Amino acid sequence: MPSLIPQSSRPHLVLSQFNLGFPAEKAGLKAKDIIAQINGQSTTGLTIDDAVGKIRGPKDTEVTLDIIRNNTEQLKLKITRDSIKIASVKYEIMDGNIGYIRISQFSDDTVQLATQAAQKFKDAGVKGIVLDLRSDPGGLLDAAVGVSSLWLPQGKTILQEKRGGVVETTYTATGGDLLQGIKTVALIDGGSASASEITAGALHDNGAATLMGEKSFGKGSVQQIINLGDGSELKVTIAHWFTPKGQTINKTGISPDKTVELSDADAKAGNDVQKQAALDFLNK
């Protein structure tokens, strides 16, 4: 089926670079959906900040989004706004003594919360861990290093930053590897970007985790903003990120060891086949 939107006029607002939040997820929005219209107004040329400003509003009011999915399917979704407070880390110990930790974004509090989860998992003697990085748009690089360090011994390579093919900076584990040696599955999907890709790549390349789900987004560049005399700004890419084994992240993404797709029908029914696949793997 041909694309619904000509290449030259496609909107640029793609759901991948910010957290969708609970109302959006409940309405059926998915990573990589393209928002074509907000309340009947085209998003062509809108910045992310402009679009977010139009989507947000008073609690219990509604916003209507016209969505293009996979460039072939057109949807109209009505979302009831709500107040959203999302902790960057949620965790629990599930049946079968499996630790489950979900990171929604890499923020200032992520390492502290993830470390608390890791200590509880270790104290409980869990036999496996599910690290859920799905729909995580990333965030702070230091937080990705800190979370990866929960599995990796001090000095292990987490990330290489290259400019022109030359390694400029190497980020390594900082110690405190509470979860080292515990069988782990990291879940990723098309909404996993930036810091979540760094973490998934670091754990995978160091043999600390098996990756399941779907291919990640592919955001692995370092950009510098240059202020111009007329008040405008120029964003310049100055370096790219690579996993410990030298795999580029930018525009390529990270492929899972085992692909498990989550269909729209499963998502609407609350049937998380990806999470279940991880639990089945850890319970073997």
C-alpha cells in the first residue's frame, strides 16, 4: 500500500522523542506514530514544544489527534487529558521470583531509584530480572552509565563517543554492580531511544543481558547548538555513540536477540506478549 503522506510534505512530529504518558497510551498511541493533526490543525512545521503545548490542557478536557501509523494507516484518536505524575523507575518482584524494573526515562532520580530496586532484588535473591526500556525516549547520559553499572563491574566499557571515526571519549562502569551475574532480559522497542539504547547496548555487548522485543529507534548523536547573530540557532552534530563492540546506534538502532512483536490487538487487550516472553525465558 502506498504511503498516505507524500515524502515532501510529511509532518515531522513523530511519537518517539518524548514520553507518551498514561492517557496517550490508553488511547492507543504507539511509538513512531506520526501526528498529522491536533484538533484539526496540521502539525507540519511545528516544533515538539509547540505540539506539546497544543496537546496539553486542563484535566478532563479532550484533544483529538489524527495519526498516521506505518505510513499506511490513518487513525483519529480522542484523548481525555489528565494530570500525569510518572516516576522514572517502577519495580516489583513477580511470581517465580523475577525482578521487574521499568524505566520510563533517564532522569536525575533514575540511578537512585534503580539502585533501590537492585538492592531489593539482591536481598530477595531473585533468579532473574526483566529490565523494561520500551517507549523510553532516553534522557541523561550519566543516568544510563549509572544504571548500566548496576550490572557491570567497574571499568567495563559502556559507551564510546566517536568523532570522524576516532574515539573521543569512553564511558565505563562506575562500580556498585549489585546485579552482576543475575540472568537478565532487557525489553526494547521502536520507542527505545538515546540513553535507553546506550543501556541496552552496554548490557548486551558485555554479556549481561539478552535483548527481546523490537528494534530500537536509533538516536545516538551528540549535538551542539550554535547561537547565530540574528537570534536563530544552528544545531550541529559533532559526534556519534557506539556500543562497546563498536556498533553504531544513530539511525541504525539496536536489534533484539529475539524479536517479539506486540500487535495492536494485543496492546488493546492488555496482552503483553513481550513481557511474557521475557518471563518465560527467565523461568526456564
